Amino acid sequence: MDTGAVKNYLIGLQDRITTAAAQMDGRSFLSDAWEKPKGEPLQGQGITQILENGAVFERAGCGFSHVTGPQLPPSATHARPELSGAPFEAMGVSLVFHPRNPYAPTVHMNVRMLSAQTRDGQTVAWFGGGMDLTPYYGFEEDAIHFHQTCRDALAPHGADLYPRFKTWCDDYFCLKHRNEQRGIGGIFFDDFSEFGSEKSFAVLKSVGDAFLTAYMPLVEERRHTPYGERERAHQLYRRGRYVEFNLVWDRGTHFGLQSGGRTESILLSMPPLASWSYQHEAAPGTPEHDLMQRFIVRRDWL
């Protein structure tokens, strides 16, 4: 596997996405290049790009990282126990965009490659990633567009991938402590190498390349929708659920922290503001109640 080709693709993907988001917002991303100090167990570098307090995006973070380490952390070996303790290389692009307008959805996208050396000296590479949508107000057409784009991106690699990856996404992005979905889902895959390195990498590229088509039209459609204090309060309350998932369940967060990664970059997915309310329930007949009944559920959108 040519890891240089993977790295070049990922850096280019980060640039394409942040350029498009900056053009929509009218404000540039801050680009923060970093490198792990020599002597630390985890070595490597990356580029964290962040846009805060923009006209469209209240916080938008998109990070690239490329690191090596002496042994894989537990979060990366639960499905590959034979690689426990193996030296590894990891690279990826991860983003979360939190729009300012409550009618525009939050989105997460991640694509990554990990490789490790087996005890007999062989290099094993696998891929993961996906994208999922978290609306605060439900729109059927937005959910259908997002899922159609995900399905179309995977179609060249096999008709079975979208239903597999959708179910994987629904299973993964679930707040198990609340028995509640994080959003309307999308696609997710992990520890993926069944097509061989090159063809599995092609799946990763199809997912990354589809992101702007899947998400940006939704923000453009909703960014000017009028809203008031009620919608804002609901948005912040639902963002609290996002924080809960990222800190309690997200394997990417756990991998970064367990491996000694850069905390500021690992936590760029956090929203700038969030709130919690004890046993809050939306009143029946309201758009907020409709969100929970018809959108924050497992559902076949196509």
C-alpha cells in the first residue's frame, strides 16, 4: 500500500472541504500546523483547520493527522487482538461542522487509514470512516438527499455496501446510555480491508469525495431561515447529546486520547455552546417533538 498516495489524497480532501466552507461563510479557516515533540511515544504531525464565530458556521473544524506509535491502543485492537501491542501508523481527515442557524444540521465526516506490523513482520492496512447528519429540525427532503448521496457514492463498489454501512452507522452513532440515536445516520465503516488495500482505499475516496455534495446544499438551503430564542435553546440542548456521544462512545476520541494525541485537535468536534436540561421533553405537536418521533430514530430513508 502506497501510504504517500493516501496522505496526498487526505491533505487534498481537507483543502477542498475547507475552501468550500470558507467560501460559503465568507470567513477563512485558521490553519494550525503541528508536530509532536521528539521524545514522546507518539510521533507525527498534522494540520488543524478551524473556523469559529462565522456568519454561517458557529464552529467548523477539519483536521488532518499523520502519526506513528510503538503500540496500538486498545480502541484500535478490539477487533484485531492479534495486533495488540503492535507498532502502527495512522492518518486521516476528521471534521465536524456546527452551523449557527438551528435549521441547518450539524455534520460529521471522517476517513482514515491504519496500518500495523504483525509479529512476523508483515504490514496490515485497514480503512474506516463515513459521514452522518444531526439535524435539530427535521426535513424529509434533506434526509433523503443525504442518504441518496451516500448510496450513490458507494454504488460503484457494490450495491450491498450502502445498506451494510447504513446499518453500521445506525448501530455506532447511538447513545446507548439513553437508547437514542445521535441523528438521522448516514454511512459508517471500520476495520475495512475486505477488498484489498487498493480497492478498500477506493471506497474511502468515494466517501470523502461525496461529502460536499451530501452536505453543503443542505446548509445553503437552511442558512437564512428565520429563528428565535426557542429554536436556539432547542439547538443547544440537542448539541448536549452530541457532546455526550463524542466523550462517552466515540472510538476516534478514545483512540486519540489513549494514544497520546493532540488534545486540541482531538476535541475540535465539540460545539462552542451546548446545554443540558433535566428530563426535558418536547411538547407533542411541536417541531421539536416531531424531530424526536420521526427523525432521531432508525429509519429507511430511501
